[in-house]
Amino acid sequence: MAEKKKSTWGYVAVWVVLVVLTVVTWVLGTKVKLGPYSLPTSLGIAVVKTMLVAMFFMHLVEQRGTRRVVLPVSVLFLGLLLGVSLLEAMTRVRMARPDGIDEELEPKRPASTRTTPPGTGPEEPRWMGH
């Protein structure tokens, strides 16, 4: 099987697309306010850039068989990990206060352990070891 000659112009084209996507990310982050769609849009662009780098500059396009499957399976498991973690955090239930408890649930610290910013208390400023 003869090795196919690689064209430099293909790498240049992918690099230009990466530069354009980087500029688009910068414009969306600094000039255009997308509100709640800002994070999904930025992550989508980052995924596209990652796939371009992996497929062309890491030569996964040229691979056959199982080596070509590693990247999509890794992305799938990463998405599952992040998705399950976010789902768990979003559906977490705050603990309810039991009936009959009116005071704070956090224990009160004695006054001697409370700290004030330096120079605001009645005592003289203290330096290390004095």
C-alpha cells in the first residue's frame, strides 16, 4: 500500500479554521453578550477545535480500527462523567431544619476565636512573635 503524500495546504487550511474559531471565541467572550448561551457556545467551539487538532495534527484521520475509536469513546465518557456530576449537583436537595430548632445550626465560636481585620480592634497592632 503506497503512502499518500500529505499536502501542506491541508494543514494550513485547518490552522486557518482554528485561528478563525479562536477569534470567534474571543469576540463572543468580549464583544457579544450571549447570556446563558455563552458557556454552551464556547464549549461547542472548544470541542470543534479539539477535534480538528486531534484529527489532523495528531493524524487520527489516517488511523484505522481501534485507534480511531479511542477519541470518540473518550469524549463520550468525559461527557458522561461531567453530565452525571452536573445532574447530581443540580438536583441536590438542601437539608431541612428539624422541627422545633430555632437557633443557628452552626455552633457559636467563643469570642476569643473570632478575628477582626488588623488595625481595627482596640488593641495595638501585633507583629509576628510579639
